[in-house]
Amino acid sequence: MIEGLLEKLRPYADYRFVGGHRPYQRVEEEQHDPLISYETLIDMRELCRARLEQRITPAEQPRYGPFNLEIYRLGKAGLWLKKKVN
């Protein structure tokens, strides 16, 4: 899915894009920028591959309400995985 998106957005690689409801960029709270660059999408593709191939470990594992989180970071991309605590 990310591959197809990268291919379609290649002509717009110099643009910045508005992301979804959650920031997926690896930025500090004070510097939060809701726009996503083409480079962020490339980093997200690599982060997903690394996670699926188990080549990366969580940068953080905090508790968030009834969930244990695993937070992964690579380049400008970030990924949160939630695991419900029984």
C-alpha cells in the first residue's frame, strides 16, 4: 500500500502533505508539524518493513490507559502499536 502511494506521489516529492488524525512524524512536542513530507513516507515504508521483519525494537514501551504501547521510530517516521492489557 505504501509502495503504491509513493509511486503516485513521486511527481509531488517536493510537496508536503497533511497527515491523518495522529502525527506520524518523529518530532518533538514543541516542534510538532502536522505536515508530512515524501521523505516521511519513505521512512514509514522502511519502518514498517523493519517491524514486520523484526529488525527493530521499540524505542519506548509506555502504558497508555488499559494499553501497553510499543513506539517505534525510524528517520522521520513513528509507529505506535497498542496491546490491550488483560
